[in-house]
Amino acid sequence: MRVLVAGSGGQLGRALAAMAPTGITLIAPPKAEFDIGNEAQVAALVAEARPDLLVNAAAWTAVDKAETDEAAALLTNGTAVGHLAKAAAATGARFVQVSTDYVFDGKACRSYRPDTPPAPASAYGRTKLAGEQAAVAHHPAPLIVRTAWVYAAVGNNFVNTMLRLMAERDEVHVVADQVGTPTHAASLARAIWTLQSHSGIFHWTDAGITSWYDLAQAIQDEALRLGILSRAVPIIPIATVDYPTPAPRPAWSVLDKTSSWAITGPARHWRHELIDCLKDVAK
């Protein structure tokens, strides 16, 4: 199977390459050669590559910056998805779009199902929802995989930010009233490889529920055990109101994975995936 990946240099793109099953021919052009915002370039590259599957792992993920530059975020997260979906449909390729918990407002008190009506509260969420809509509009049977709190051993993510701050500061302050599920990019990549022959909307994260504060505690505990950090620092829980950001963050980001786990089997608990990630950091 020939698989073309957009966003191959990101943390999910790298994980898709690392987790690729036997028999996959992976086509992973760099961003400079695969500008998903350029419709003509996308159409030409996809026509030449003739993939059986096109996976979009590219995204504008600067959540706060999207509030002041929503047009730029929309180009990557919305309009460009239409370019990819249209090109995949034209060549008969299946299409996978990766989306986010931010399509919901985070005000629920139960897990969000794939059929829960979206209600994004931020520009980032609106642009990612636009991407979902573009996938459906331009491809006959896209697979949309919503996820949350993604991290990896490399890249700009919460785990690496916490490791840096814990090494640099005498204490760190972390929001304790936002709840969700951390998702290892490797785990998400494995799920996408399993789900890729399906269509529709699926939710995927690792198992379990936690807060950013408790995740930070786990990061420090495991990093100390693995020798990544040499000292423990106090981790101070704070409220969302004590750490204002341009974009509102969902207070509740727990996704219902029943339909995806019926296909892939249950995910591992987030703490086990975190340990695997930190072992990679320690190498």
C-alpha cells in the first residue's frame, strides 16, 4: 500500500513513519515540497504519487495565535484540508483527517461522542471544524480522527515544556481544573494505521483521565526515576482564571472512544504511554 503523509515532519507525522506496518510504502515529502495551502501543488503531487491512502498530519497548532490570525489558521486547518481531500478523491485514494477535542466547547460533564454536535469556543476549534467539513465536502468517504493532548519525545508539546521548566525553575505552576487524556503520538499513529480502512468520525486518545497538574506530577516522577531530571521542584496547582490565555481552553476534554476501541481494542493507560515516551527522551 502506498501512503502519502502531509505534515511528515511533525510529531504525528514522524510517529506514523515509525509505526508503519510491514508492506507500507511511505511517501513523506518535506513541507517545502508539499505546501498543502497550494491547491495546484497538492493536486500535482498527489496525482504523481498515486497513493492508496493520504493522511493529513499537518495542522496549525498555535492555539493562541489563531485568535489574532484566524485567516492564516483557517488556510492550514480548513481550506488546505479541502485541497488534500479533493486531490485524494480525484485519484481514488482514501483520506484521513486528524482533528481535535477543541471542536467542542469543553463545558460537558460526560465524554464527548463522535455524534455530539460540535460547538468550538476558540478560533483554533473553528478552523479545525472547518477542516472536518472540508474533508466531508470534497471526499466521498473520509476518516476523521479526533484526538487530544498529543505529545511525543520530540517537538513542541506539554511534556517537553514541563521537562524544560522543571530543569530551569525552582517551581512550576500548572492548571489543575482542565481535565482530559494525554495521548502519545505513537499510540495515535498505531490507531490511525488500524482505522485507516474505515470512514466516518472516530475519537481516539489513550485510556484514563487526568488534569494538566496531575500530568505534570507524573512527568516529574517518571523523569526523576529515569534520570532525565536531577531534582524535584514544587508543582503548584492553579486555576484557569489564574493563567489567562487569548484562546479559551476546554475545561473538559474527555472523548468517548467506544467506536474506535471496538476496532482497535482498548488503548493503554496514558501513564504507561508517558513512560514509553520518557524512555525515548532518556536515550
